Amino acid sequence: METKETTIESLIATVLGDIRQQGYSSVQPFCIGKVEERMMLFALNNAITLASDELYMSAKQLQHCMRASKESKGLVVDDADLIGFPQQRFQMNLYYDGECFIYTDGVSKFIVHPNYKMKISRELVAHVNFITATRVKDPAEFTLPKYRKI
């Protein structure tokens, strides 16, 4: 199904288009790249289990980013930011809140679970997985004690 010409960005765009047109996408969860070194080192030094060395994204989680309750509050992240996340995350600040990793550029935040169980081809597997994305309402949020900057 996936050809060499298919980029991660075009796959994310396809999923977002599917969700807008039919309310869902049947695209299987997919890898958007390797877990970066600063996350791996932080996990290693803080006894956090990373389920894999690859970061996954799924249609279900992208759908979660776009739900009506977020839209009504103006918290939906732009498609361009979601599509750009696999590449842009390397330039973002990275935090850990005791449960998940949070990438932020000060405008949006992208939540990544270190050990998320999901079904891929009817098989339950655990991966480092993108959970959701939200607009940052208050940049001072990341000064709260629960956030540890990496």
C-alpha cells in the first residue's frame, strides 16, 4: 500500500482529509520516525519504559486532536502543524509531566506517551505514540512544577 513516494507528511495529510470527509480514517497506525536521543536518555536516566525506539501516530489520535470540544474552545492545532510535527519536533522544547512527554513550540503542544498499547493489524502492540495536540493557552504552563524540561 505505501510506496516509496509516500511521505509521512502526505500520509498525515491523507488521514486528516479522511477524517474531515468521512469522520474517520482506516489508515493503520504508522511510524513517523525514530524516538530522539534526548527522550531516550531522559527515559533511561529516570526509569521510564519506552515501548520502542520508533515514534508512532494513528488516525484515532489525529481524530482526537480535531474533536468538536477542542474546536469550540479554539484549541485545535492547524493541519500544517500536525503535518510538520515529525520534522519540527527536533526544534521544539521537550518536557516530561510524570506520565507523558510534551513537545512544544510555545504555540502548540504535542503529547507523546512512552508506552502506549494499540492495535496494528489486529495485534496489540506497545509503542511510543503521539496521543494528541492542543493549542497552548498560557506559555507559563510549562513553568509549573509538574513539568521537567529535557
